[in-house]
Amino acid sequence: MSFFGDNPFKGTNMAGIEIIAVEEGAGLTDFIDLPWRIYADYPKWVPPLKKEVRRVLDTHIHPFWEFSERILFLARRGSETRGRIAGIIDHHYNEFHNEKMGTWGFFECADDPEAASALFTSAETWARQKGMTSMRGPLNPSANYEAGLLIEGFDYLPALMMAYNPPYYPGLVEACGFTKEKDLLAFLIDGEYRLPEWMDRLAEKIERKKGIHVRLFRTKEEDAEFALIREIYNDAWSGNWGFVPLTGREMSDIQKNVMEFADPDMAFFIYYEDEPAAFCLIFPDMNPLLKRLNGKIGLLGVLKFLMYQREINGLRLLMLGIKEKFRQLGLPMLAFHHICKVMKNKKKYDHLEMGWTLEDNESINSLIEEAGGKKYKKYRIFRKPL
């Protein structure tokens, strides 16, 4: 691709695709609005709130950009926008792992291989100019947020904060030279949830052990509770593939957003003696309502919430973390035992999505299946050397 003009990332390739870098104004609005055209024929897609997408992309507002940088590209064929992509560099990730990794995310594209190729070429060129030696994605904008390209499970609505995309996306990505790096799995528990008898007995035995107890989230100590969640999360996930620690500002941002719809009865900690050993966060799956809102909230959105909140009948297990030094105590079984009780008490919820988990985390994946979870979605992270 050749670039010309004042913007080094503006050019037209031989297929008639023009690439432009956008930042504000009409270009950014076009970037945000594009999915509504891409997904017009995909009824399972759940539109995000446009103001939230704008906020996440705003480098002056969202705390992720305090240690990261990005560039936004649009691909146009004539007057029609055909695709979009973000090139991202997460400096915290690169410092933590001693890598030079670029990231791509927020990718949306028509079934147009030339447009996809032009977008990826632009993102790769930018990352290479920044000194990166490889590129991974999709991460929107990191593994601490929305991650992966859906490759299995297209017949299901996406759960809260989980990705959805047309089935042709993986082909577009692979045609640009990206190959599988890691798959992420999601599990579904539906119907009347009951643990296998042996697991129930073992969980009760663990709970009777001296010093082990479950404590519910304390809403009156919200700031301290989220600080504790961050502490356990950063310990529990530190050895995992793709991990980057959550900063205090990032956790505060998550706290502000999720507490608007959280049910505190579904967040809990597990203690060993006086030390917090594990935590679990479960949230109502708001996606059926988000689908009704179609990207906007406003007064009509408030009315829709009042009218359709009964449609929120599912749960999403967002995080389950156990500190490294407590992993031999059987705490996952105790967590599943408590989750089972939560679902029985909250009768309006008839299913729970657990995920994502890494494909090679065999211990937790087999335990989820033993506990009644059905593997029903698979997401892929792709990688390419630059």
C-alpha cells in the first residue's frame, strides 16, 4: 500500500480501498457507527452503547490509555466505509512480559478481503514503526476487557462483555497472515443447576474446615471491596497467558460501570483464616436489554429498562480468582457450591455463562464440566510476527 498527503496513513491501494486515520469528529462517529451496518443481517448481535464505545476510545478519559497508545483506521471504497480497526500498544503489557507486542482490536469489516487487508497492513505498519516485533488480537483494548474472535457458537446471543462477530471474520484475519495463538472457552449452565453429589459433599467438607469461610460483598465498603478484588485478581492471574495487571484507576473505572447493575448477593470472597484467598464476581447478563436499547439510552432507554427488565434472566460469571498459595485447598469446588446456592435463591435467573477460560487450563475446564457446564462457545486470539 502506498500512503500520501499530510496523513501518512492515508492512501488508496489497487483494489480501490482508501485508508484514513481518524481521531475525532465525523471520522470517529463513522468508526463507532459502522457495526450497525455490518450486523444488519445478524440478529444475534447485541449493540453496545455508543457513548460507552466513545468513552473507551477516548484517550483523555479512559484509564487504559494512561499507559497505552492507539491509532484508529477506517477503510473506504468510494464513499462507503467498509471496515475499521484500532492499532494498540499496551506498554504495561510489554514491560510486564518484556515483549514488543502490538495489538489490534475493535475490528469490524464487511465481507471484503481487500478492505480487511488494507486495514491490517495499516495497523501492522504503524506498530512496526513503533518498534513492535509481533502483533496479536483482537483485544478491545486488552485481555482485561473484551477479547477474542468468535469461531464457534454463532447461534447464541453473546453474554455481557463477550464478543460476537460474523462467521466470515476468522477467514479475513487468516488471509492477512494471522494464525491461532490461543483459544478461549465459554461454558453454559442452564436449567435447574445442581452439583454432582460427590462435588456437593466435598464442597461441604471443605467449608467445614477450620478457617475457611465465604463472605458476601459488602456494599457499604464498596471501594475497599474492589481494592481487594484487584489485589486477588492480580495475584491469581499473574502467571496466566496474556495477563497484564489491572491498575487502581482501571479497577475504579470498572467499579463505576458495573455497580450500576450489579447484584451484590452474587459477589463473594473466600477466606482462609483471616486472609482473603479467592473471589467470584457474577453479574446479571444485561445484553437482552442492551439489544432493546440499540446503542442509545436516553429517556426512551429508561422506559425500555422499566418495560423489559424481566427479560434479564441470565447471569455471567465475570471473574473467579484464587491466589496462588491457596490453590491446593479445593476452593473452586466451594465456589461452585456457593454459585449453586445463589442460582437457587435467585429464581428469576435460568442460566449462567462461565468464561472465558484458557483452552489449556485443563484443571478448571474439566472442573467446570464436572460441575455441569457445557462448552458452547470458542473465541480465538490470533498472532503474527512483524
